[in-house]
Amino acid sequence: MLKIKNLHAKVEGLKILKGINLEINAGEVHAIMGPNGSGKSTLSSVIAGKEEYEVTRGEIIFEGEELTEFDAEERAHKGVFLSFQYPVEIPGVTVTNFMRTVINANRKAKGLEDMPANEMLKKIREKSELLEIDRKFLSRSLNEGFSGGEKKRNEIFQMAMLEPKLSILDETDSGLDIDALRIVANGVNKLKRPDNATLVITHYQRLLDYIIPDFVHVMLDGKIVKSGGKELAYELEEKGYDWIKEEVGA
Amino acid sequence: MELKDKLLSSFLAFEENVDMNSDIHEIRSQAIKDFEEMGFPTKKQEAWKYTSLNKVLKHDYTVFPKKEDTIEYRDVEKYFIDDIDTYKIVFIDGIYSSHLSATTHEKIDACLMSSALNSSKYKPIIDNYFNTVAPKESLTSLNTAFSREGAFINIPKNTMADKPIQVINFSTGNESALMVQPRNLVVVGENSHVQIIERHQSLTDHPVLTNSVTEIYADKRAIVDYYKIQNDNHSASLIDNTFIEQHRESFCSVHTFSFGGNLTRNNLNFYQKGERIDSTLKGITVIGGKQHVDHNTLVHHIEPNCESHQDYKGVFAEASTGVFNGKIIVNKEAQKTNAFQSNNNILLDDKATINSKPQLEIFADDVKCSHGCTIGQLDDDALFYLRSRGIPLKEARALLMYAFANNVLESVKIPELKARITKIIAQKLGVNVGYSL
């Protein structure tokens, strides 16, 4: 589904990604772990199409197409979804209305008519139950005054509504208490299908107790330096990142 | 003939045509003299530095429309807030339209200035309040000299107006260019409450110049909420002079929604004559083309323990220009004043301009005054967030501008009005409103 080859990227003139290689197939869950500043969040923003991040070398192939040719919204239409570490507040636009705007923008891109109101409401109800979101929450302004947990839950709710092919969860566990973490992870697991894939970006192993990855990659200084199965996450939790740094001579 | 000369020479003819109330006659005569002396304001004056009336004044305006015109309600329905029950005071080319209006004299008076000026019943109110709040300034004096018609709203003490009052001024295309000068007086007694929605709407592409004066007197513990919808078409210019005198523990708010028109100048002055007064001034401006909107505000803190809150937001596209000139005066006696002022702007294009100027004159030493002004573009991270959800760039920008302006709406107390303004903003910004926001 996704093939990243020798990806290099700059942010404000600084080289952040220095040759990433990664392949994700349908049905798989991948986790990228790494210390702060290793480039994890940059990678997720580059895949999702943040304009300020400049790809200088390499390619990102998604379902056979070069993603860097497309704007952020076009990538979304193709089925790429990024759950933000810091979702943006949009005062005056309720969660429900934002969802309508988003769903219909994606339908329009596919040449479809707006989703009928009753169908939309049904879908919103169904998906909000999955994330244990109550009705009152849906009529609040998007992310405005939301707690950390509410913001993240709302991100996964959007993911559930959009049903993307590739979901990238950027530090979705940060700022979550254990209950919110369980709800969010439970939502992600229920959305898992043989035809979609998930990339979890995280600092801590904690989230991976709930979302079990098929592959774990360690990122250091803009490169993936080690890959393995889920047991690699436990090893990192126990021993930290220093042994890997030594192992790869960084 | 210059507009000034035309106005001066038509004053005698005007006076012959109105009923003579001797007191008012004196006030008018003095006012025309004052105007003659002062003339129209020019850019040389500090308060008019960024707004020139030259272009607006050069048209050959008819100052007294001869022909009366009628309008069918169904043709102008969209300019009313029609989904709630309201009193309506409606004028067409400056002349009262009884068939579009719904006035009252029952618990409150929501009626005509012309009848108030000429009836003995209202003489005490006119004597006490008419032309007492408005200061002697050229445009105000000009309006006073020709004051004949407008809204007269009188809320006796301990009375809650049972529904909002809409004051709507239509102008038609009967004259090739028209100048109108509505004069409104709002007197709100002790412990009383009223909500007013005001709108000026031109129905023609001919130039229209409105020089409006509104005096508001809020007695002790009165609550006054005043909303101005400025969404006129591009050939209409508006100079709105609104003066509010507040007394002890009263709450007054004025919201100004500026979306249309050619040149719009808002002179909004609050005078706090008592303790524990709260004054709120809010505005949203969304304009483009060559439109110009100028907010010139004054809050004069005269007594101790009062508050004022100013929050103006503007979105300026293309070659539009904005001015925010916010003056706060805190007298020496006005200790424990809390005065806040904020003016935030987004410029969408290189040719758009905003001149933002806070003026604080503080003579008391124990006060909290703050002012903040920002001029910026849209946030890239926020745009990326929306686009990553599949919202195209243009819509994403519009949605962010909408969100930027939106919090000014929170204090609007009439839900139907809030919904209407929201809709106008969304349309202005090109946000898809396939649903009710």
C-alpha cells in the first residue's frame, strides 16, 4: 500500500529526514518509535502533505502513485489520514458540522452528491458510539476547550467517519489518561480491516499494549535504524534508546 | 454646487415644511450654524486621518426626496429578521412606511421621531433627552439641523420590552443620488431592558449617503443591546454616529456587523456617568473590493468601578481598507476602571490595508487597561489540518476566517439574529452552508 524509498526532507532549511525506507502492506499495523527530535512527526506530516516541508530526495508511493505530486487535500481524497498530535481549534463550527463539511468535501472530490442528512446522522451516531462520544460533545465547537483526551478521541472519530486506507496516528497517546487511551485504542482496533493499514507514531510503548503492532521500527536522527516485531517495543521500554544508538554507532 | 452650500441653502425651505416646535427650531438653527462653521470633516483632522469623505460628497444628492415610494413586503422580506416577532419601524427614502412597520404605544413606545417631536405627550422626553447626548460635531450638527424623522423608542422604568425592535431604513432608486439623515432617540428607564436591531439598506445602484445619528440614554440598571447590520450594496455609504449615555449599574452593548457598503464610518461614543457601569463594543468586518470600513470608538470612563470591553475583528480582501481608532479616556476620579480593547485583523491580499490605532488617555492611577492589536495572515498549521481532512484550500481558508471572526458573535443574545449574521459571514467567506451553522 505504502512504499517509502530513500526519503529526504527539509524543514526550514534543516535536514530532518535523511533516507527513510518503509513498506506497509494492507492489513498491517506498523509502529515507529524514537526519541524526541528523531523526525517521527516530520515523517507523518510529509506523508500527509504539509507544504512547508520540502521533500528533497526519494519517493512516497501510495497505491502505485507518487504522493508528493498531490496536495494535502488530494492525499486525503486518496485515503491518507493523519491524526494530529495537536489538533486545531475551530470556534463556531460544531463537530457535527465539521464532519458534514469533511465528508461532503471528500464525496465531492469523488464526484458524488452530498450525503443525505439522515444517512449522515446515522453514520455520526454509529461512529460516535464506537468512540464512546456523547451527543452533547457533537454540538460543541471543534476542539475548542477540549481536554487532551477529547481532542484525541475526536481525531479517531474523524478517522472512523472517513474510513481511510492508511491511518497515521501521530503521538495519539500523548496527554491521554488510561481510560481515554483504552477508548481510543479500542476504536482504532475496531476500525482495522484487511484492506487498510495503520502507522502508529509514538514515544512510549504504552499505546502498543493496546494497539498491537505487526512491525516496530526505531527512528534515530532521520533514519529508521532498526526494525522488528512487537517484542522490540518491550525491549525499548525496558532499556531505552541508548543501546540502539550504540548498536548502530550513532 | 458643493454639497455643503446646497445643504445650507436648503435649510430655510426645510424649516418651512416641518411643524414648528419652537424649542426644536432653536436647536436646529444653532446646529446649522455650527455645521456652517465646521463644515465636513477632512483628513487634516486626527479622527479622520484615514478616511476621506471627498469622493462620497461629490455626488449631487437630493436632500429631500419628493416622490414617495412604496415597497412590497415580499420584495424586502429578506432584510428583516423575520423568524421572530418584533416591532418594526421602517423608513423608505427617509419617510415613514406605515405598511411595512409594526409600532406600539402600549407598554413601550416604539414609534416615529416626527410624532414625538410634535406631540405634547412626548415633549418632556424630547426636552430632557433630544440632542443632549450627542456632542457638537460637524456631522452630528448637520443631522440635528435636518432632524425630522427616525425611530423614537421610549421604555418607561421597570419595563422589559416584550420583543426586539427593528429599525430599517430603505432607499429606493427614485432619485439619481440621495442623502438621508435619520435621527433616532432611545430612552431606557431605570431597570428596563430593550433590544434593537438597526439596518440601512439601499435597493438601488444609485449613490446613497446616510448620515445617521442615534442617541441612547440608559438610566440606572438599564440593559440595552443594540445590533447594527451593515450589509448594504456597493453604491451606498454610511456615516453612523451613535452616542450612549449610561447611568449607574447599566449594561449597554453595541455590536456592529460591517459586510457591505462603499464607505462606512462608525462613530461610536460611550459616556459612563455613574458607577459600576458595563459597556461592550464589538464588531466584525468582512469586506473586499474597494470597500472601506472605519470604526472610530470612544469610551469615556467618568466615574469609578466601571468596565468597558471592546473586541473588533476584521477580514480584509482585495484592495479594501479598514480603520480602527479606539479611544479610551479614564478620568482622574474613575479609579478601579477595567478597560479592555482588542482589535485583530487578517489581511488576505497585498493591497488590503488596515490602520489600527489605540488611544489611551488615563488620568487615574488605580486602573486596569489593556489593548491589543494584531494584523496577520491565516495560520499554516490550521490550514494544513483542514486540508489533511480533504477540505480544499479555498474552503479551508474560508472556514478559518469564519472561525476567526466567530467569537465576537458569542455575546449576541438573539439566537435568530446570531444565526442570520452567521449565515451572512459564511456566505461572504464562501463557506459552504449546506446546513444551518
